[in-house]
Amino acid sequence: SIAFCNNCALVIRNSIGNRNRVNLSLISSSSPTLVCRSKSKSQTDSLRVLEWDKLCDVVASFARTSLGREATKKKLWSLDQSFSESLKLLDETDAAIKMLEHGSFCLDLSSIHISLVESGIRHARRRLSLRADQALEIASLLRFFDMLQFDLKAAIKQDGDWYKRFMPLSELIMHPVINRSFVKLVEQVIDPDGTIKDSASSALRQSRERVQTLERKLQQLLDAIIRSQKDDESVMVAADIDGRWCIQMSSNQLTSVNGLLLSSGSGGGTLAEPIAAVSMNDDLQSARASVAKAEAEILSMLTEKMQDDLYQIEVVLSYSIQLDVINARATYSRAYGGAHPDIYLPPEDGFESLSARENSMESNLSSEKSLPRKEWLLYLPRCYHPLLLYQHKKGIRKMREMVKVHKTADTVLSGTPPIPADFQISKGTRVLVITGPNTGGKTICLKSVGLAAMMAKSGLYVLATESARIPWFDNIYADIGDEQSLLQSLSTFSGHLKQISEILSHSTSRSLVLLDEVGAGTNPLEGAALGMAILESFAESGSLLTMATTHHGELKTLKYSNSAFENACMEFDDLNLKPTFKILWGVPGRSNAINIAERLGLPCDIIESARELYGSASAEINEVILDMERYKQEYQRLLNESRVYIRLSRELHDNLLTAQKNINDHATKERRKMRQELTQAGSMTRSTLRRTLQQFRSSAAQSSQSKVATQLQTKVETTKDEDSGIRSSSVVERRPISEAAARKVPEVGSSVFVSSLGKKATVLKVEQSKKEILVQVGIMKMKVKLTDVVA
């Protein structure tokens, strides 16, 4: 089966770039050592005690194909990615999550039997004929990838930025060349149920028709023979036995059927092939052989077509498995509410000088834009242990299934969810010492950090909030044993020392070391001294970060003599005598054994004796630690309140910005609306003025005409009493004078009477060709006809 190891994708990409044939043997499960580096025993033991293999199985269960699940487990288990490879894996997970959230892409390969695709490719490479089911699955895979390319092109057509947002998956999806003609050919010759169509070839159709004809004739013949045996007591039926039609009888008695006795059934029956059916059965066998030959020819033709494009089909298969692995990481990260980790590459020496750290802190304090999380070496707020969260979700699913089965609404989905822990390790800290009571969650804290580091390195989201910041560790080493067992012996202690010794020899300045109950299993004084020496060795040059849990009080004092150490303790509820599974940072754990014994009702004389033996100085130290815990809790409470206020202020600021934007948008809309209204009002006013002017001109013309007529009528009436001869002659003489005066062309600057207006006007311009003049009446200029003016 095909699986991916550390450099599988790199091997395939290089092969594609060189246009060479992809060698699937390089990524087969039979030879994983070709691309995987072997791990040391300390690395293997560390992965085992951290239960990394169980988490790999959980993530692999989200893959949709068998080969994808196997590849996911092997790729996660390798855990030997470089920093750049880890960044690329996270980019792939990001892109897959964006595709899933986009909603237009289907990355689910569960409908394709990928193992049949692999076996079909193997047959084609060996020049063996494909099976029909193999050809169908290969066509299904090519169709799936073709549809994926189509969906990506459609998304890019809507928004060109999607190509960059989906990188590097965009490049992975668009790279293969899909042979659509092969897919279409498979669909033409093979039915979805895996049978070859009659239309695939004329020889196949004719052979199948001949088979059907012979089977029908044989059935008719055998039915006729059975009907002729009416007196026979045995029950006879026609049956197809090993490709030959026979008569099956219920008894072993000989009958009158003329035929060949083939065999006796296990139930005591008899099989007989009538003589009349022998030749037809032989023809039927020959026809069926012709059908098989025609089908084999079609499959051979498909194999030849596939061999022409075998390289690209191998690329599609390898990319499909890689896509399934990426989809498994993305689906797991979404299902468990993971956050993209901000990983960074620590310096080679693993730490900065004290003065450099102090200068950095001062500059961060003086800068208003500096983010507090940049001061952390490791920052994992609300970090869950992934396996505990998996068990909790699994229990909830089982409870829901039980509710569905029993159909009861009274069942309450119980189960206490795991409590997340806050990890905030500042820069300059090389060793963190965690103290606290048994069953307080110290070991879970170590495993949570170790698994989070491995998840970030292998391209998984960490189960923490969005502000998670974690350095890239080249290796994670762990020595975690069951210190709570009462059966510790010298062999157990020796085993821990041997594991720590191997860790010291293999760890680097970029390694993470997790030590559970360091110095336990031997004399307390010797164990404490040995634990102090081990931690100081790791602080000096053993690792980038060492996290150790202990019950030895002497290890708490290392912080006050070495700035590379930091203390933390698991909080304990004194009233309920239960751990809270919360971490108090910067505070060493205090002893609770005597107080717990007192609350549990141990006799007072024993309690007092124990306190005297323990010493007043130790009691005072416990009181100081208790006060520190109280101050720390108060500080944490105030810090949480300040975070709430900051969040509220940010929300108010965002609301104010939104309101300001809405106000500006409203003002812009109002200004635009006012301009439109003014424009419309101006247009209406201009049209009204134009209409009024036209009405004024028409009314003025009418009034001037009526006035001239009235004046003429008055003149006629006043001259009625004069002599008729004189009146007639004067009228005759006046008429030609007025007409001549009307036809006289006025000069520029002269004054004329405009009859249409009934007013005098000054001539500005004379256009004799058009028989028009330009006159000015008051402040108004206008053109009038020559016939409309009187000089």
C-alpha cells in the first residue's frame, strides 16, 4: 500500500519537476526506511510515553481512504520535519480549512476505493490487463480530481485572490493533467455496477445474444423433458451446474431420462445431462468463452489507453493520498476547535544574554505597539490535552447514541470535560519546576505541552486559543513514569536514570525535555541532590526548555539562585481537599500533607508531633507560600478583569468606528440626494421659464395686432366726414407709402417699431438674406422678421 513518510511529497514533487516517472516503490509501506530517518531509543520511548501513537491514530481516523489513513499515521509518526517543512504543513492545513469553510469544495475521497486504483496502476505497470472494477475506480478518481479543478477555477473566476488564499493546495490541485478521454471511454464501455456494456463491441454483443439464445433453448428443451416424465415420483428441475444445463432430481433412483449421470448431490439427489442437450451445452460453453474473450479484449484496450497516460494517473493517485492526509489534519483541527500555532525558530544557542533580555524587556515596555505575547518563550492559553478531550467527546457521542436507541429525553449528557491549563513561560526561562500534590495534573501538563509541540511541528492545530505561540523544537524527549506506584524499586530508578542519560546525550539547544518526578525512587536527600544537578545541567546547555515535576522542596529554591529557573505549582483547594488542575505561575508549591491529615480527622497529638518534627521554619515557609498563592490568585483575578475591560473597550471602539462610518456614509448619501433634488428643481424651473416666455411672446403678439387694428379703425372713422374724393386720394396715397416704409431695410443703430411686441427696439444686426434683423428691447435681444417691424 502507498504511504507518505517525511520526504514523500518532496520526492514526488522532484519527480514531477524532472518529468520522470513516479516510482511508487519509494513511498510504499514495504520500504519506509528509504525516506525515513531511524529514531533513537530515547526518541521512540519519548513518543511512546507521551502517547503520540494514540493521537496519530485519532488524526488518521479522519482520513477518508485506507491508504490515506496509513499515510497519515506514518507521516505524523516520523516527526522529523524541518522548520520550513513545518511551516509548509501548517500552510497546507490552513488552505484545507479555508476550502472546507468555503463550502464549494469536496475533499472527501471516501466514495473511491483507492486500493483498487493502486492495484490497477500496478497491473498497468506490469502490462497486466485491468479488471472492470479497477478501471471504474481509476475513472472515478480522475473524475473527482477533474471536478476539484473545476470548482477551484470557478472560485478563482469569482475572486482571483482565492488562488493565493488556497496555496499551496491550489498548486497541488491544478498541477495534474486529467485524461478526460480515458474517463469518457470507461464510462462508455463499463456500467456503474462493473459489468461491461453490450455496446462496447459488436463481437461482445453478438456473443452475449448467442449465449442468451442457447440458454433459452436449453431451458425449453429441459422443461419439455421434465414434462414428459409425469409418472416419475422424483421432483425434477432445470439447473445450471458449472456452466452446463442439467436436470436435478430429488432422489437417487434411475429414471427414464436418456442422458449422462454427472454426479450425486450432497442431499442425495441426482444430476443428469440429457443426450439432446450435450451439443447445445458445448455450444453454450463456446459462446461463453467468446463473451469472455470479447470482454478481455475490451479490458486490454482500456489498459493500453491507460498506459499512454500512466504517469499522470500515478501523479493523481499520489496527490490524492497527499490531499487525503492534509484533509485529515484539517478536519481534525476543525472538529476539536484547534488554533493555528504561531511557531518560530529559536536561536542556535537557545537563549539570549541577560543584558540582551533586559534591554528587550525595556524596549517592549517603552513601546506602545509591542504585544505582551512576544515576550513569551512558550504561550499556550487554555491548552487541552488532546487525548483527554478525545475521550470526553467520545463519551458524549456514546451517550447520544444511547439516547437515540432508548428514545428517552430524560437522559442527561454527563461527563466532566477536561480542564484546560494556561502555559506562559517567559523568555530566558530554561527550566520550569512544577510542584503540587499527587493527582493534581502535573503529568498531564507535561504531556499537554509535549503533544502541542509535536502537533505544531507536524502541521496540526494546537488545542489552545488563537494567541498560541510555541517554538519549533527539533526533538521532544520525555521521561515519564508512574511515580504514584508503591512498587518502585532500584530497577525502576535505574531505568529512569538511563533514559535521562540518553536524553542528555541526544538533546540540543532546540530540544524540549519533559521530566516527571525527577529524582524520585531513591533516598529523598540523594534524589533531591541528583535532581538539582540534572536540572542545572539542562539549564546550562542541555535543551531549549526543560519542564520537570517534583515533590522535592529543594528544587523549588533553584529559582532564587539561577535566573534560568522558574517555579509553578498546581493549585489545591484546601476546603474541599481537591486539586483544581490549575497552574499558579511563579509560586512554588507548598506541603499539604499535614493539613490534609488534620482535616481528615487524624488525632491531634499525631498532627502536633508531625508539625514539631517538620519544623517551625518549614511551617513559616508554607505560610509565606500560602500568602504568595493568595496574591497570585488576586493578581490573576485582576488580570482577568482587565482583559474583560480591554475586550469591552475594543468592542466599544469598533462600535464607534462603525457608527462613524455609518454617519459618514449617511452624510454622503444626503449630499448626493440634495444635489439630485437641486438638479431636478433647476431643470423644472428652466422648463417653466421657457414655457412662460413662449406664452408671453404669443400673448404680446396677439395684443400688438389688436392694438394696430384698433388704431387703424379710429383713423378711418375720424376721416369719414371729410370729402370723399380727398379721403380716397389720401388713402390711396398713404397705402403705398406705408408699404414702402415696411419694405425699407432699417440700418444698424436705428430705432424700429416691433409690431409683435408693440414696442420700439434698436437694430443690432441686419441679415437681409434671411430677411431677419437682430434687435434689442430693453435687456432682451431677439431676432424678428423684416415684415414684423416698422422703421
